[in-house]
Amino acid sequence: MTADASGELLRIEITDEDGVFAVRQVGRRVAAEVGLPYQDQVRVATALSEAGRELYACSGRVSVAFALARERPPGLVIELNLVPRTSMDGAAECEAAISRLLSRVEHEATDDGVRVRLRKDLPAGARPPPGDAELRDRLGRLTPVPALEELRTQNSDLIAALADLQRQQEELRSLNAELEATNEGVMALYSEISEELEETNRGVVALYAELEEKSDQLQDLAEVKNRFWATVSHELRTPVNSVIGLVRLLLDPAAEPLTAEQRQQITLIGDTGETMLALVNELLDMAKAERGGLEPRRAPVRVPALLDELSELMRPMAEQAGLTLTVDAAAAPPVVVTDAEMLTRILRNLVSNGVKFTAAGGVRVAARAAPEHVEFAVSDTGPGIAPADQARLFEEFFRVPGSEAGGTGLGLPYARRLARALGGDLFVDSAVGAGTTVTLRLPPYESLDDLGPGHVLIADDDDVTRRVLRGLVEDAGGRVTETADGRAALESAAADPPDLVLLDLRMPGMDGYDVLARLPRDVPVVLVTSSDVTVEGAGGGADPRLGRAGAVLSKDRLGPETLAEAVRIARRAVRAADGAGDGTADGAGDTGDGG
């Protein structure tokens, strides 16, 4: 056993059986000196004992060198060099066994034999080992221990290992007992939760059934209410119209002359009749809206002209109330594609409310084009509305508390229904003492050029209609494929997929209903037809077979603006269906004009 002046700390030769005991003893001492903990010292000693015995058996002489590797992580390196004289099969099995005790086990062939390298890393956080010189000095003073003493040491290690194993078994038993108790608790909790969940589910099912029943009852009540409104409205219209007609006859200059008092009283009767007729019409329109029967007939609307007509219509009412009516069309878009009658009704309703609830000042109407919508804002200088009341403005029959103005509370709900039927909505901005602004937002007008029609398939058996549509599409830079037969339309769509389909419902070969059902779901479809049809989501009376269509355009309203609006709505329907994640376009939303 020698200490080397090079990188080695110690070298020892195994030349007999006693050498195996000696190398075990020395390995344990070296492991302790470099800073390995007790358990790792035992592992190193055991691995050396096994490796030394097997390698000695196949060579008769083994040279064992100890060194300290100081790179990260530091570790004890042991090299065993030998010249085999017999098979090393046993050594290979030994290598597999000791690899579980050490950090690394390697072997390689050398010029004169075989080298087996063993390594055991120092644990993280261990104290840095002493320098090589100090380690050599300590190891150089080692003295051999008799085999009996080494056997006693091994027995002591074995007893300690058995004691540690017994302690671990006791801990394992304790952990198993705790785990069993925990499992029992978990199973009991699971059973309790399952029972509670089952009971909750039964309650949810019962509640859902009750809610469904209540929903059916509410739907029935709503239908009864709508029928009642419609019936009463129709029944009231006849006598009210009669009263108004008689008033006009009495006030006719060609009739018998009236005294000033009579004329005033009859005029009052006529004004009251007009008010009642307006109320009856509102009730009838509300009933239609409730049933989804409001179908817009879209057409190009010249916004400045519409605002001028509104001003002429509503200015006398404002002047009679001592107010000013200002209409600002400077920023208004020149054209919107919408239902002119519905738009006028909404604005007339909003201006009428502004005049009704404003004591001094005036009402202002302004229109402007924004990137995402067209706005019509009606502002007044009235008392304003408290935030708590603003949330209820669109409830039917709601009237702002403290207001002295008359009204039924139906005007704003009706106006909002009209706005939504046009694809827009109403918004209120108000502060107490600062007046109120009600804003109508409608989808913006986009021309066919802006939309970019792309490749358009026109399927219609009418030559005139195809020629008109072809001209509109080609003027917008689109490419057109035409067919007058339903089956040919499907074949054309399969051979050259279109970006848009303009489809008539009545065609030879295969009618439009069957063509519509077989067209790809991601292609926008506009029904161009003279039939009175409505797609789903556009109001009452929708034909369920047309759920795939995005918009309807009547042949008697063909034009660049109406076609552009129908294309926009159809594309939006496809996007909405894709967003719903079900791959269908059912309930697509709007119609091109409801015609």
C-alpha cells in the first residue's frame, strides 16, 4: 500500500484473498477521509469488496488506485487495473450489481489489459475535501487491520444496516396505517359527497322541469298578450278612425260654419283621436315586434334628405312647446341601406320624447359615420335621468318617476325593437340636470367594391335577373359563373368553388331548396327571389328549410346598394355560424329586405 506523489491518493495491490479484505478496509477509510457520509462509506467498501473479489478471481492480480476528482460535482474515483486470464462473465454481473451502489461504473480495454473505473460523488452541500497532499499524508499512515477485525467491522455495518432497515419498515407500517385511515376517510367523504351530489342533481332536474314549465307558461302568456294587443288594437282602430274622419268633416271649410268655441272643442276631439290612434298603432306594432313580425325592407336611404323631412315633420311640435329643433347632417353619410320607414319611426319617437320631456332649451339631431357603424344621436336639454332609472328605460310601460309628461311607456321599447330589427341598437347617456342623449347605431353601408365579391355563382332560370346580377357583380370587380339549372349549380360549385352564391328558389333540374341544403356550409348564400320568404332569425314565419341561407333579396329591389347589404349580412351569418362552433348557419340573423 503506497501513497503516490502524482494525482493518486493511494494505490494498493490485490494478490491474494487477504488483499480483498484489505482493499475493502482501505476503500472505507479513503471514503471517510474525502468526506463521504457513513452510508456512502459502506457502499464504497461493499462495491470494492465485490469488484475486487470477482476481478481477482479472473486475473490473480488487481492494482487498485484511489484519486479525488475535484470538478463539479467532486467525487471519489477508484481505478482497478488487471490482465484477465479467464472469462469475465462473472465480473460483468458484478458490475451490474455494484452500479446500484455507486454514481458511475465504467470499464475499458487498455494496451495491456482492462481498466474498471468506479466513482462515488460527494453529496450536495458537503464540506470541501482536504488538499491532495494532506490526504496522502493521512492515508500514508494507515496500518493494515487483521481479517478478523475487518469481519467484525462488516458485521457491525450489517447490524447497523439491519437496524436501519427495521426502522424503515416500522415507518412504512406507520405510513401504511395512516394511509389506510386516510383512505377510509376519503371513501366516507366520497360517499357523502356522492349522496349530496345525487340529491342536488335530483333537485336540479326538478328545478329544470319547473323552469321549463314556467317558461312554457310565460311563452303562452306572451302569446295571449300579443293576440290581445293585436285584437284590441284592430277593434279600436275602426271607431277612432271614424271619430277622426267625422272631425275632419266638421272642420272642412265646405261644411256648416262653426262658432269659435265649437271649432276649438272639435279640434280638441280630433287631437285626442290622433293621439289615441298613435297609441293604438304603437300597441299593434309592439304586438308585431313581440311575434318577430317586423321585417325590414332595406333600400338605399339618402340620409340628408331623410333628416330634412324629419325636421319639417317635427319642427311644429317643437315650436309649439317653445323649443328649438336643430338637425345637423354635416357629418352624416350620404347613404345608408336600411328600412326608411322604420328608421323614420325610431327618430320620430326619439325626437318626440325629447320634446315631451324638455321644458326649456331644445332638441338636437345629429348623424355621423363611424368606422364600425352609423350613428344618429338625439340630445335634449331636459332634466336628465338618474342612473337607477336608466336601466329600466327600455322596460314596457316604465315611466321615469316624477315626470309630468304623459306617455304610455311603450315608445322606447318599441324603438329599440325596430333598431334591433335593422341590425342595430339604442343606447342612452344621461345625467341629472344635464339632459339626455339617445343614440341609434346601425351597421355601416359598404359598397360591393368595398366588400369584394370575388367569384360569384349566379343560379337563376330568369335571363333578365341573371343579366342584372352579372352586371352588378362585374361592375364591382367580381368574377361570375352562371347557371339556370339547380343540378348544374351544384356541379359548378364543386368544380370551381365560389366565394358567394346568388340563388333563386325556383329552377328546373333541382329546386333551390335542395341546392341550398347541399351547398358547402362556409359559402355565403343570398336568396334572390320573387317568393315571399324569410330566413330563420329574421322574424315570424321563417321557413326552416332556409336556415342555411344568410339573407334574402327581392327581385323587385335589385340594385348595387341592396345587393351589397345582402352580401354583408350573408357573410356575417357565416362568421356567426363558425363562431358558434357547430358548422351550421342556422338562425343566421338578418334578411336582405324581407321581401
